[in-house]
Amino acid sequence: MKKHNLKTTILSNRQVAEDHYLLYCDCPEVAISAQPGQFIHVLFDQGSGLLLRRPFTIYSVEGTQISMLYQVVGEGTSILSRMCAGDSLQVLGPLGNSFTIDESLDLAVVLGGGAGIASLMLLISALQKRKIRTDVLVGAMNQARLLSIADLQKIGIQPQIATDNGSTGHHGFVTELLLTTLAQQKAQLPTVFTCGPYGMLKAVTEICQQFNMPCQVAMENRMGCALGVCLGCVCKVRLEGGGQDQSGDLLFEYQRVCTEGPVFLGQQIIWD
Ligand SMILES: Cc1cc2nc3c(=O)[nH]c(=O)nc-3n(C[C@H](O)[C@H](O)[C@H](O)COP(=O)(O)OP(=O)(O)OC[C@H]3O[C@@H](n4cnc5c(N)ncnc54)[C@H](O)[C@@H]3O)c2cc1C
Ligand code: FES
């Protein structure tokens, strides 16, 4: 798929939850081909001297506009959060592979932890368009950091909510909601789609293994080039056919999250 490297301007950039912002820009070339799970690599300068790009998943596509929902975690996202309509961005994308929706799929369970829900919104919209029943589970540290609930309701989804401190929804981890949801599935075999913190992705994969259910995870390893060159983003992926070496370690290869990913089968990742 063709990648574009475009100069664009910010249309809006507003706070939507504690430490989280939603940014819109006009990117017709990216909008027309973006697939669920794909990301853009964004360069913003603002005289900061910050030369590296930062990767963000495409949150929504509306006509020629795309949006990204991001959490402020460090220098780059902090600068980005202070940028305004009219400021310029350089956007490279769309990048990476995408989630796979099998023709036969009739039940999807989509689970987002923290800013991870940002990587799942295009997927949820695609599942809705295909009229596939979709259970959405959203987890956050607390109510102030809960994301995307109104956006989900707008497309007809009533998500189950979990917060670590119990300020709204289930008091506990979102993986506890997953356990209950999967235990209730008697007739259908859902596919689980997920994105969030590393530890949560590992736990979701283990739960899906326990229920023998397929699971697609979007990895968010730190990135350098996002073009498959620097090898800064690799993760360990089990070799096809499995197997172990002479000392009993699983056979694996390193795969690049930016090009072979960001979406992998959870069961194929070797979680450290
Ligand atoms: C494919 C992909 C898609 C992504 N999509 C989104 C998205 O839609 N919304 C969103 O909020 N974030 C997303 N991220 C994460 C986002 O890119 C990082 O949070 C951002 O680059 C941090 O930049 P910074 O300069 O603010 O932080 P830095 O100053 O670089 O780092 C600050 C702190 O955050 C940690 N950190 C930085 N990057 C990551 C990372 N990728 N994973 C875990 N910890 C990290 C650092 O270790 C450090 O502790 C995505 C990452 C990838 C690889
Ligand atoms: S970020 Fe450079 S190879 Fe993936």
C-alpha cells in the first residue's frame, strides 16, 4: 500500500479527558486508504528541536479528515498537546498492517486499556458497518481518564467499563470483564481484539489461550524510523510450526512492529 508523506495543518486539538487529547487534520491521501489498526508517524517541530517522529493510530476517518487520540506521556506528546489549529504537522502514513476481520466472524470482543482504545475505534466502526455483534470493554485508571464512551455510544455501542479505583463501572481491571464475557459465550467463538499496556496485552492473550479463542493484539513498542530500517521496534514472534531449541527455549524470530505489525496474533508473541 502506498505511503504518503504530507504536510498538513491542525484543524483542532482539544482535551477530551485528563492527559488525553483528540487532534484532527486534513489528510485526504491517508483518509482514503486507512485500514483499522494502521498508524501515522507524525513530525512536529514548534521550534522544540524535536526531530523524531511519534507514532499514533488513526482514530477516525471523516471525509478527508483523520483524527488521532493521544495520551500525554513525555516531551513529544506534551509539545503536541500545546499545538493549535493552523499549526503544521508532517504526517507519514498510513503505516503497518491492520486487524483482520474474517468473513465468518459473527462475534467480536474488543478490549481497550487506557489510550489503547484509540487504536480500536476504526476497527469497531468497521465491525459495526459489517453488522458483526461487537462487545466493547473499556478500562481506565479512573473516571477522569476514561476515553471514547460518547464516541462509542454515537455508533450504537454501550461499552462495559472498568476503572482501577472503581470511580465508575466495574471496580477492577478490564481483564476481569473479559473473563466474565468469555465465560458467558456458549455457542459462539468470538475473536478478541485488543490494545493497551504491555502487561494487559499479555494477560488478555493468556485468558484467550485459556478459552482457546483467537486474539489479535495491536503492539505499541517504541519506534524510531517506522519504515522497517532501524529495528528499534522489534518483538519476539514464535516461528511458524512452533518448536523448541536444544535447551528447551521456544524458537522465535524478531519481527518489526512498524512493518510486520502493529497487529499480531497474541498467541504468537513471546511475552517477556
Ligand atoms: C503503532 C503505534 C501506535 C500508537 N498509537 C497511539 C495512540 O493512538 N495514542 C497514544 O496515546 N499513543 C499511541 N502510541 C504511543 C505513542 O507513540 C507514545 O506515547 C509517544 O510516542 C510518546 O512520545 P513522547 O515524546 O511524549 O514520550 P517520550 O518522551 O518519548 O517518552 C515518555 C515516556 O513514555 C514511554 N513511552 C514512549 N513511547 C512509548 C510506547 N510506544 N510504549 C510505551 N511507553 C512509551 C517512555 O518509556 C517514557 O517513559 C502508539 C505507539 C505505536 C508504536
Ligand atoms: S521503527 Fe525502525 S524498524 Fe520499526
